Amino acid sequence: MNSKQLGRKLNELVAEGVFTKYYVEAGQLSSDLRFDLGNAADFEYFDLASLSKALVTSPLVFQLVVENQISLEDSLGDFKGLFPEKYRNILVADLLSHQSGLPAWRNFWIDTLPRSCNSVSERYILVRQVLERISTPNLGENPKKVVYSDIGFIILGVLLEHVTGKPLDKIWEDFAKSFPRMNLTEKLIFSNHLDGKATIPTGYCNVRGTSLDGLVHDENCAALGGVSGHCGLFGQPKSVGQFIRSMWQSQNGRLFFEKNYADGWKTGRWLGLRPGDDVSSEVFGNGRSFGHLGFTGCAFWIDLDRETYAVFLTNRTIAGRVNLEFKYIRRSVFSTVQELL
């Protein structure tokens, strides 16, 4: 399949109602030269969902590690009184690699939405209340199994706010300013409601009783004020690729990617990124890529062996929360861009 054929196929999926907007990009990490196509305007914002874990929370934690403000081997018990005692043995590295023993998900919104937390202190109180209610044995103990966990990254968001003394969205904004050439502070942003900006809807929320147009799709993130370690980032079409290239072209960013690649494939201890070894991603980088998926229909993968990357953004949840065929749509896209590269 060539680029024109891919474009026609994606437009057919739009006509079928699988999603209404899409953007595909692929290129070299060390160059601004790239291939892209899509029907989303440059100024529109996708809800990037769990890409927030990989693009925001993980690099921010790694930055604190590089600056010696925290260590990957710090346990939650080292942050006295911040988290319930039963979490004391969980390491920062455990949270990043989804090996903490925490469950995948718990409900943060049932007593909170349609209102939401409006401050760091309110967010912390809500997180603490939910953590107290979780009953899971062997937290932070070996053997460390991988259980993908939103809760682990919610905890990392709280930890970032505690260590820096700033809200997570402000930490991110300051970090994004370190890449001035890309102007990422305007292109990748946290928000519970993107007033006055062109946004791409992701569905309807029965809890909030409204269309999710500029509102974060994830209910837990909405309850936390639209700012969380696991979700909440909105991005313009070209912003994800711009950030990936900016990271690779910076000293600490390259170190972050290289450490994920080396430790992840060797020991299984990833630092917030995920192995690209499932049916939708194994076609990129010959099964040796890494990156992340987002529930709303977004994904990116990086192939360090060839120093290439690929991005696919959609609003697939506009057609409902479940679409078992979407992984094969992603597979087709990443297979095609692999050939084009």
C-alpha cells in the first residue's frame, strides 16, 4: 500500500464512521523531514489519552532522576506520610514499569463528577481516599509481574507535584519550554476544558451529560481536574512527532529513550514506554519498537535501530468505547509507514 492508497483507506473509514479525524506521520528522529497525511487541521486538538503517560509523566520523572531529586529505587515509603503505609515498598521504577502490584483501574469519579478537583490539594485528597480503599496483597513485592495500571501513573503525577511543589500541568509547561524551537507549550497542553480552541470530539459522557468536545474523555482524569499522571494531554496533529524529535535531539531526552530501549528489552523494566510487540505494533521496527497507545485512538512507536518513529492519531471513541477491529486498522497503518520509511 502506498501513501495515496493509505489516505483513501483512512477516508473510507471516516465515511464508515469509525472515526471522524485522523493524522499519520512518520520520519527520522534526527531530522525534521517526514511523511504525513490526515484530515485534521494543524490547529485542531486530539485527546491523546494515555499517551500522556509516555509523553509527559515518564519524561518528567526521568528528568527528576537525572537532576538527582529522586531515584528510580526510591520507595513510596521514602516520601513520609504522602501515601498510605501499605504502599511503602513500591519503587518509583515499579510504577513506571507497571510492576507495582497495583490493579489496572479504580473508580475515582463516582462521588466527584460532574464537579472536579480544582486544586492540587483537592486532587491529592481524592487520590489518597481511593488509595486507602484499594485492597491488594503483596504491593511492591517480588516476583514483579507486569499489570498495566492507570493507578500507578496517577500516583506518579502526585509524586511529581509533591517533589516540585507545582501542579503537574505547570511542571509540564516549564518542561515544554525547554524546546523553544518547537513552541510545544501551545501544541501539547493539559486541560479539563479547551475553551476557545478547535477540538476533536471523542464521544458522549453519560456521567457528565455532555458531548466530549474539548473535554477530557477519561472520567478519572476529569474528576482529577483534567490534570493527571495517566491522562489529560491534548495535542495538535504534528505535536507528538515534534516532541519525539525534540526529545531525541536533546541530551536527556535521548538518554530517556536509550535507557527505555536497553533496560526494557533486556530486563522488562520499561521507564514508562511500552514494547511494540502486539498485533497492531509488531509490524513497525520488526517487533523491536517501543512507544504507547491511547484509548481514544492514538499511538506512536519508535524504532531506535533505524532511528525512525511513526504516529497515528484518531478519535475512534466517537463510534463507541469498544472496537475490536481497530487494532487491525492500526496494524495496517504502521505496516504501510514502515514500508514508506
